Amino acid sequence: MKEANKLKEERLMNSLQIYMEDPRLNVWHFALLLAVLSLGYKQGQIQNIKVSRSKIMALSHINTIPTYHKYFKELQNLGYIEYFPSYHPGVRSEVRLKYKKVAP
């Protein structure tokens, strides 16, 4: 396995472990985080990920916009993501994952 891929996978697994250990997160948070991580993995990105609401909603199986907004905003408030919206139809918005270290 290439060293770059190994580092990406380590970071991905580290993130999943942090998410699972946080009692504040619920199934909706996990669904959104996994959707963002999935998009990032497909894009070859581990931090700055191009997103659209429709793709995140489809991947997370969230069918209502109010539910999406509520839990997406909570992830921002909890410090897991930063969201940089694009209001231009030809430019996708960006989510920046804020990685935390797992305590040894």
C-alpha cells in the first residue's frame, strides 16, 4: 500500500474512533459525517471536501431539509466541521473536517 493511502486511512480511522467516543453525537450526526467522509474519500481529499446539500442528503439518507440543517449546524457548533458555502451555481460548497487527536 502506498504511504499516502496509509496515512489517509489512518486519519479516517482516527476520525471514526473520535466520533464513536463522543456521547453528544447521535445517528443523524454519524450519517452526515460518514457522508462527508465518503465524498472526501472519493475525491482523494482528507480535509477540504467539495460538497452539495443534495449529495450529502442522499448519502446520509436524510430526507428533510430542516433535519439536515439542524444536525449539520450542530456538527459545526461541536467543532467537527467548518462549512464554507458557495452561492455560485457553478462552484460547490466546501466542508473542512477539523481533526482531533485520539488520546493515547
